[in-house]
Amino acid sequence: MYSLNALKYRLKLDYMLTTPLQKIILKRMREQLIESKYTWQDNSDTYLFFQHYSAESRLIKNDEEIATVRLVDPRNSDESDTVIITLLKVDDVNIAALAAVLYHSLYHYNRYDSSLLGKSTSLLNF
């Protein structure tokens, strides 16, 4: 359904989200010293994905929160990558898959392996 690729362009790193119908470049914006948020357009919808200070990631569509993602046990985040996805507006497996791909690719795995960032490879598929 979804894959996320890291693309190195000059000194900048971009992410490309591949859906069944299209390829979308995610725009990364720095929030704080080390925090980032990612935005993209899909048809007429605007999406925003960021990690909240509570270590819970949020997916927002058109200024309305639609999903959250968090680790089952954040204290043991080194050993487990099992997440809880909460859909807030609509029960849609596509939104759940998108949230999982974004969380694991942008926040969870990149904390441990910075070598993933420089390669144009698929980080995670769902």
C-alpha cells in the first residue's frame, strides 16, 4: 500500500511517499532544535505528521487530527517496535497503515540507524 523512500538531493534529504496511485514528496520543516514535522498535499487535502513532546506521533488532515501512533511500552523502545494506532475520525485501514509507515520510518528506526537516511531505498512498506 505505502512505502517511504529517503532521497538524498545535494545536501538535503527528502522523503518520497509512494501510494498505489502516486508519488508524493514530503516537506520537512524544523520545529524545535531536533524536532521536525512533515507536510504534503494529496489531491485537495493537506496532511501534517509530527511527533508530539509526549512521544506520541500525530497525523493531521486539513487541520483535523485523524490518527495517533505511540509505542506500546515507551520505556522499552529499544527492544520493541510494536505500536498502538488510534484512529480518531474514521475507521480506515489505509490511514492506519499510513500512520504506521510514517512513524516507523521517520521517527522510530531513524533514531537507531542513521545510515538509513542517506540511501534511496524503501524504509518500510505496508
